[in-house]
Amino acid sequence: MESSSSFVILSVFISLFLLTSPCKASAQEDFLQCLASHSNQSMPQVYVPKSPSFLSVLQSSIYNLRFTSPATPKPQFIITPNHESQIQALVVCSKKHGLKITTRSGGHDFEGLSYRANVPFVLIDLVNFRTIDVNIRDNSAWVQAGATLGEVYYRIAEKSPVHGFPAGACPTVGVGGHISGGGFGLMVRKFGMAADHVLDARIINAKGEILDRKTMGEDLFWAIRGGGVTSFGVLLAWKIKLVPVPPTVTVSIIAKTLQQDATELVHKWQSVASYGVPNELSIALHIGVVDTGSSNGTRIGSGRTVQATFTTLFLGPATQLLQVMEKKFPELELGMKQEDCKEMRWWNQNIHKTIKKFLEIRNPICCSRNHDENPQILRQNDENQVVRRDLTLTCMVVRSLTSIRA
Ligand SMILES: Cc1cc2nc3c(=O)[nH]c(=O)nc-3n(C[C@H](O)[C@H](O)[C@H](O)COP(=O)(O)OP(=O)(O)OC[C@H]3O[C@@H](n4cnc5c(N)ncnc54)[C@H](O)[C@@H]3O)c2cc1C
């Protein structure tokens, strides 16, 4: 947006506030004036509660739907910057005006910490910071904070079928929050966590200065890779190291109910690590409750049972996976037929769909920005139960992935 038109919009905002609530208006006016005067390039897009699209922008990437309720505290401003200098201006002005900053990349925070606070706050939504520059020659990529994991995988795969990045499975998770908290995925046994593969980073500190690895120093660089970057500033971008992946990987999802010996399989799965399965193999376990009272969409009873779902990623072809499973986990291999094993490129439409299916089983909130696709969550009365369940399952998967690391 050009500066001149921004100032016209700013004046309209200011007039509106003055007509409605003079005291509040003057605080908002002061803040916006501050932002305009510190924004060298141009004024960022600003939404205030009276803006027609305020709520839709706020809710565009809220993944814990309990926080879409009217009772959830709302920001005084939402800013969607498209230039780093606009964030620098925001940091300076928020400090001056006593506003807390919450930064949102992908909006997957379980506690909603990227878009809610109990004190007056301003929300920076990094939806416009999604540039991904992949450099295959030196096995690296610069990834802006607002990019999603799916976008990162897609851009890498566009450049090379044998390069990948070991991060989470849900394609809509943002790299800003994900990598700064560690970030695990189905390649964790082979390559470790996403944060282990950060080469450099650009952040804006509380003084509004832009720092990279060299200027922030090794202590801060260490802290933002797992310690949560939000305690230290606003992350602009990560430089990540790519890892080698084989041209063909195999994915398999097998679900067994209690009646199909799920208990024995889970017991065996817990001890698989001691058999020394290769690091190319990860088997994630999800335990859930399923409805046995319907068949092909028709209700035939009211039963429920416990189901264990094993999701396997093997960095190699299906024949090799079956051989490994036959030796190390024959009980599961019995149920793993050739047709259950889908060979594919490390990241393509298929793996996206397969992993998406797994995550939908694990967590229906997952992977869709369109909440209408998840009406069962909207209908949940006991919201605490939803959140508790999500956290339990995530912990379980973390535990499962790490516990079988050789
Ligand atoms: C459906 C779903 C699936 C998931 N799958 C996985 C998985 O497979 N593996 C895994 O490890 N985790 C997974 N997670 C957890 C996820 O990695 C974390 O919740 C992560 O913090 C989300 O990052 P985000 O950018 O999307 O979230 P946000 O809500 O945007 O941010 C999360 C936190 O980081 C801060 N933050 C975000 N961006 C910035 C920034 N640019 N600068 C400073 N602070 C920032 C926020 O303020 C907030 O405190 C999943 C979560 C969900 C909801």
C-alpha cells in the first residue's frame, strides 16, 4: 500500500474513533500516528475491532476453536505487515503505548498464545511473510516465519526429489512457532528435530533491531531453537539445512481394535526399540475410541471400542519395509499387506493425503483452515475435553516417536 493512501485510511479510522469514543479514540489515534511516523516504507495493513473484516482476519488461523468464542479477549489492533520495517515500527510503538505484542505464524498454538492475551495487546499476523528460497546447491533454504510446513515441503520438492526437511506432519502448521519449539515429525528417528537443522535466523528484538545469528550471538541463537522464540523477539525467517531423502519412501497406516489384538500390538510396539529397528523406520501410535455402531454410514447399533492406529514412514521402498517388519515386528507385519504400503516421493500429493488422513484420525481440528469442515468440533460442549484430548494425543505421539529412537 502506498504511504499516501495509507494516511487517508488512517484519517478515516481516526475520524470514526473520534465520533464514537473520544478517550479510546485518542489512544488508538496516538498509536496509529506513531506507527505511521515510524514506518519508513509504508503503513502496514491495520484492522481495528470496528473494521468489517476484523473478526474474519482474527479467526483465519485459529486452530483451537474454543478461542473463537466472543468471551476470548480480542486484540486492539491486528497488523498484517508486508515489510520488516513495519514490524520494527510496531515493536517501538507497542512498547511506547504499553501494548503487549502477540505474534502469529500458523496459529496452531494449543493455548492460543499467538492471538489472545489478558492485557491490552496487538496481534502481528505474518500471513504475508511466506517467501521460501530453496538453494539446492548448498542444501539450504531461507524460509519466512509465516510459511506453513506444507509450503516448505512443496517448495523443496519442486526443486529436488531427493531433498527434504525433518519437521511435523501437519501441512498447515507455521514454521515460526513450530521450529522455535523443536518440531518433530516422522523423520525424527533418522534426522532429529527441525530445530536441529537451523543454520541462521533473523529476528527483531525488543529495541526494534534486526539481528541475525552473528549479531544475536550463539546463546540467543541456541535459545530460539527449542526455547520458544516469542520470549526473545519476533522471528522473521529461518535458514534451514535440507536433508537427503531417498527417491522412494513408503507410508502405511494400520488400525486395529481391541477385538483385533490391539493390546498385544501396543505392548509389542513399546518394546520395538530394543530390537533395534533401523532409523529409517518410524512407527507412530495413536490410541482412540471408534464407533462400532455403524456400517457404511448406516447405524446398526451403539457400540464403541478402542482402536490403535499405527502410522509408519519408511525411508525406502515397500519391499524393504516388509522385510524389516517381518524381522522386527512380525505381529504388525501380518496385518501389513503390500496394498497397505504406499510408495511415493518423500513429499507429494499422496503423502500429503496419507499423513492428512492420519492426522484427521488423530485430531479432527487438524489440517483444515476451513472450520466448517470440522462440525463435530464446533458441536463439542465440553471444550476442555477437546483440548485435553488434543494435548494427550500429541504427547503420546511425541513419546511414541522418541521412545522408539534407537
Ligand atoms: C493440528 C496440529 C498438528 C500439529 N502437528 C505437529 C507435529 O506433527 N509435530 C510437532 O512438533 N508439533 C505439531 N503441532 C504443534 C505445533 O508445532 C506448535 O503448536 C507450534 O507452536 C505451532 O506453530 P505455529 O506457527 O503454527 O503457531 P502459532 O500459534 O502462530 O505460534 C505458536 C507460538 O509461537 C509464537 N510465534 C509464532 N510465530 C512467531 C514469530 N514469528 N516470532 C515470535 N514468536 C512466534 C506464538 O506467539 C505462539 O506463542 C501441531 C499442532 C496442531 C494444532
